[in-house]
Amino acid sequence: MAEIENLRVYDDEAEPFTKSEIASIIKACDQSMQAEIALFKLGCMTGLRISELLALDWENVDFTRRRIRVSRAKVEGKLKITKTKASRRHVNLINDAFETLKELYEVTGYAKPRTYKVFYSSDKSRNKKLRLVFINTITKRPICNESHYGKYFFKPTLAKAGVYYRGPSHTRHTFASQMLTAGIPIKKIANDMGHTSTQMIYKHYGKWIDEDAPQYIDQAETQFDGVFTDKRTNVFFGMPAENGCSIERKNSA
């Protein structure tokens, strides 16, 4: 029995949100909770970890270049410098993400900077004045962590939308899977998500979303255009007939 047990694979399958689920979730949101809605949207549109989004400050949002700089994460309630070089990155914003941040700036962007401890190692920190992007609509304080966000906003919103519950971290899965489905190069996806290797995308994040996939049949048709058929004579280069000639394609009526 032990040998049989060892054959099992303990790798959780990605459960991204489909486009229709995303639309249902946004429609079900309490529209007064703009920061919470924006956190969900930007998780799907940028692929950032929730911890990275919660540590994002307005000084690292570049509206001119339409990108954000990722340099910190909020882990166990503490702001920490990201550990790896790949995690410290710039992520370009698609138009919807750019507009979402512009709208949110009107809500949280004019707040006075507050002093936070930013940890550079397990025992070393510096005080830094920051204007964090994601402020809890109810408490008017920074959203503390993914778990709390899930309890007070995300889980009840998904229940209202009638969408099967997956935690907020699945917005990252959604980004990876939607980009893969759209045909975006996997290396580009990995870079945006802060990985040096594409293996993490294949293993943990990416999943083909059939219902959201483009109709690739036309691209496949173009790829082989003229290879198997002589377009001048409409002759299909199939199996030779008994006299050694190709077989003429019959167009369907």
C-alpha cells in the first residue's frame, strides 16, 4: 500500500477565475469599497502577489511611464524588502489597470504619509514614510493581510456573485492562466510575476482556460496556407491516385 501511496501527485491545480466569473464578482461588489475592488482587479491584471500589492505605495506607481515598481511585500503584517532580484521588478500596466489606479488615487492618493518599519533582513529595519495604495474602506487603515481581506470582503463578495470560492491569491493564477490562454509568451509572464524560470508557471500557476481562449483555428489555417493545396489549381496534395496524380479537392456546397 505504501508503494501505491507514493504514486500520488500532491500538486494543487491552478483554479483561475474565468472572464465571466470576474465580471460576476465585480458586479456583486459593494461599490463603495473601491480599494478592495481595485485590489481584486489589479491582482488579476498584473499577476502581483497579494502581499506585493498590499505593500505598494504611491511613490512606486509611475503614471507617466504607466508602470509600477515592485520592491516590497507585506508578510505577517510586516513590510519587507523582496528577497530576490527577480522579485524586484517593474510591471507595465494595461489600460484597465492604469485607469483603476488613477481612480483609486482619488480615494487614497492624497493621504498624508505615515511612518512604517521596513525590514531589510530578519532583524534590521528602517523607518520610512509611505502612502500605501490599499486602505481598508471600513477602518481607514492599510489592509493588513490576505486572510483578513478574504474574510471581510472577498469571500462574501464571491458568495453574493454565486462564484465558487477560491482565495485572493488565485488572482495571480488568473493572470498567468489568462495570459497563457491569450498566447502571451511564457517568458514575459514569468518576468512580470517575478520568476527567473518558466517552470513555476507551468507547475503552479498556468492553466488553459478553454472558454476564454481565442479561436486559433484561423491561425492554424493560415500557418499551413498553400502547403497542402496548390491554390492556383485548387488541387489537394494528398495520397496519389492510381495514375500517380494528385486528387482534386472538391469544395463543399
